[in-house]
Amino acid sequence: MSEDSSRVDLIICLQENDQPIGDIAMLDIDHKNRNSAVRVSIFNREFWGKGYGTEAMSLLLEFGFEILNLHRIGLNVYSYNTRGKKSYEKLGFKQEGIVRDEIFYNGQYYDSILMGVLKDEFNQN
């Protein structure tokens, strides 16, 4: 993976003790069309809701827009993940579409929400 220029994979660690608490990735980097997809995961519930994912995503978006000179970054979030959707909206992501009933989780179907942010939308935050 380290030699794959179409992706960047990082570990999210606490600043005070370098404890790994999650991971984040920029995937399918398309330099010609200046776009990419991202994903983030915080491993343990004790670290949810503390802003770590939002901070990590903000730094990754800054890298994508400022260093890689991307124009658009997208992601998918499942409809049950309301905290994640709110975090993405705070960073400038906008809902672009819905894939209905894409995942069967805990005995129920959920939609996949397609979201994207453009460079100028992120810079407004």
C-alpha cells in the first residue's frame, strides 16, 4: 500500500500518549480529475463523540485540497450514522444522493448517503 499513489492510509493517535484510536484514508485519488474519496473510523466507543474523527477528517481534507490540489472529495455514510453525517456537514460536505437500502445491519436495511465537498466549500469553514 505504501507504494500506491492512489491512496493515503493513516492511523489516528492521541496526542498525549500516541495511543492509536482509529484510522483514516484517502482512496481512489484521481490526480487528472482532481478528486478522491475518504473514510474514517474510530475503533472504540469511548473515543466517539469527542471530535477526534472530525479533527482528523479536517486535516485530511486540508491535505487533499492544499497539498494534492484536489477539487472534490467524496464519501458514503450509512443512514444510521447520524453523528458521522453531522460531522461531515460541519466540514462542508453536502448530500449528493442516496442509494436506498444498500446495507442490511442489525436486522434492518439502511440507505447509503453519498456526500461530497468542493475545495471552495471546505475553505469557507
